[in-house]
Amino acid sequence: MDMNQLYHPGEIVYVILRNPHAQNVANVQQAAVVKNPENPSQLALFLHENYYPLTEEFAVYPTEGEAEAAYQEAFGVSDIEGFYG
């Protein structure tokens, strides 16, 4: 599936990110879909002042509710309000 066909520049999405230093730590973050500045024919996620190519490596959800449900399913946490940045 081509992620670049699912989303459009300007959309706000939600991603589940793992902490690279502690694999058992993850949270849901809001990100913007933008044109990739290094390859304008592709899309990127703008997150934490950085651009990340929009690929299947990211767990991307169109709504906060979908991201919350996926987070709960993956990590078994019933109350994740404190995890949003």
C-alpha cells in the first residue's frame, strides 16, 4: 500500500512512536502531513521539528480515537491521557 496515496498535504494525523532508547515506551503524537522537502513528489510527516518520509514504518492513524484504540490494543493501557505530547 502506498502511504502517499492515502494522505494529502495539510492533513493532521496521529502516530504511535516508540522511544528509541526504551522500546517498551511509546506514545501517541500528532503530526502534519507535508510535502517531503528532500523529495517533493513524496509526502512526509512533520513531527518534533523534523521531517520523516511517510512510509509504512510509522503507525499512522487519521483520528486520535483510532490511534488511542490501537495504542490500547498494542500496549494494554486503559488510560493513556498522560501520554500525549
